[in-house]
Amino acid sequence: MDSNASTYGTSTDEIGSFGRAVRQAALRLSLIYWACMFVADSILGWFIHIDPLESAPLKFVLFGASALMTYAMSALLFRVRSLSFTCKALLCFLMTAVAAPVFTAIDFLNYMLCQYPKPVSFDPTYSGYTLLEGASMLFGWSCLFTALLYNFEVRDRERRLAAAREEALTAQMRALRYQVNPHLLFNTLNSIAGLIEEDAKARAQRMVLSLSAFLRTTLTLDPMHDVALAEELRLQQDYLAIEQERFSDRMDFTVDATEDASQALVPSLLLQPLIENAIKHGVGRSQAHTQIRIVARRRQHSLWLAVENDVHTDVQNAVHAAGFGIGLRNVAERIRVRFGEAGRFRVDTADGTRFRAEIELPWRTP
């Protein structure tokens, strides 16, 4: 058992649970298998003029003994399940070669008891047929149990692989998510430093307090935890209010979300990098007034989100650079990892005056 634990990388308890599940399934399958063999043998006997009712007691004893033999064969196959398929096939042949003569002997002794006190002579032809019948049944069960065992092993490995993938997904999502806070903190501290340089101490103080409250909220969010879009939008409005302390003379924002869209579930802080991108490339690079717009709509079975910002003439040549920041790459990667082909992310700068980042997610509600 310890060797198997080493082979499969599992604990003794897990192997015990696996063994119990295999035994229960094998017991059910054995009852079905030998019941079918009993019926098939009775039908075959009827064709060669053997009364099924008269031969039923003999068959009960014979097939009951055969079930015990197949239990022993199954137990041996389970213990050596780590062997190669070829070795297990050879073992099935070997066990059948040993068990088939026992099957024939039990059939003959059982018949002698039924005929007692009449003398019974040994019939080589009948015994040969019985030997072949027993071998086919016993070998058939060996193959069936081997297939059952492989089925359980495949399902067990799939379960473990799914668990490993889930752990890897969680780790990857956390890695992507935790890149947001340092980026946000760096940008906001730069804004606070700018306010201090401008001698706007009161605004800088308000910004520090707002940043503290914002970080307290964001650091408690689980990257694998979904939130209602309404909650995500409230958090992003808090962040935009922080940035508005720095750019109050040349920035404003609007949030346009329908009521049904606000109830949809989204990954926490999914919009944060998009808004940071809009501030950096829309507001930070131009002295002109910039508007940031957040839009959310339901589109049949999808949630459509967009974050837009003005692109002014003096920074239009740099507009394409906005699409390749680490923040936007993280958003695209989070969507790909979490939703696969069901989620989409794209940027649009077609008219040259506005930059738009769009997200499409499967429609989900609490």
C-alpha cells in the first residue's frame, strides 16, 4: 500500500477511499455479470435439452464459487494495478489458466453430489466444454475488472488534474491581480507628490485619506471572488474621485450603467487597470480637458463594458502606445484565464479622438 501511495502521490486515506469505491463498483458489477452468465448458461442449456429449473441449484453453487474466485482475482489485480497493461494481461491469462480447471472440478463434483448415489463417469468431451466455458467466463471477468479499474484510475487522475489546474488558475489570478495594487499605489503617490509640489496640502491630505480607504478595501478583495458590477463601479468612482483631486481643472467622469447590467457579476477590480490607463494616457499626457466614461450594458447572454477617454491632438501619435501597457495586458490575461473563449477584450482607436477599452463577459448574476 505504501508503494502505491508513492506511485500515485496520494495519502493512505485517499488510497483507502479509492479502494472502497472500486470494491463497491466491482461488487455491483459482479452481481450483474454472474446473473447474466446464469441466464445465458440456462438458455444455452435449454437448447441442448438441459432443464433450466432442474439445473438451477447446480448453477447457483457453481457460479457462487466462481464469484468467489473472481473476487480473489480482482483483489490481486487491484494490488498490482501499477503494473503495465501487458503484465496485467499476462496475469489475467495465468489466473484464468489456474481457475478454469477449478471451475471444471467444482462443476463435476457438484454433478456427482446431485446424482448420488448413482455412479457418475467422467466425460472428457463435456468436461472440455465446461473448461472452455469456465475459462471464457473467468477471463471475461478479468478483462471487465481491468477496464473498470482503468476507468476509476482515469477518473481519479482527471479529478486530481482538475484540482491542480484550479490551484494553478488561482495562483495565476492572484499574481495578475496583485500587480494592480503596486501600479495603482505608484500612480497615486505620484499624484500626491504633485499636489505637495503645488503646495495644495489640503487636497494632498484628502487624497492620502482617500487612498488609505481605497487600499483598505482593495486589499481585502479575493482575486477569485466575483462582485456585483454596481460594487465594482462604486469602488472605481472612489478611485476616480482620488485622481480628480489632482486633475480637477481638466478631468471629469461619467458612469452609464443600466440597472440590469449593474447586477451582473464581474471579477473584482477588473476595471481598475482600464481606468488607470485612461488617466495616464488621456489626462496625464494633455493639458486639455479630458472626459472619462464608463459604460455597461447587457447584450443578450453577455455583459458589455467599456472605458473611454478623450484623445487630444497633441497626444494622438502616442494613442497606440496606450494599448500595450502592463495594466491592459493583465486585464486581457485575467479574462483569458478565467473565461477562455467566452470572454473578450479589445481596444478601439478608430476615430482617433477617443480611446476605448471593451470587455465582453458571460452574463452571470448572484
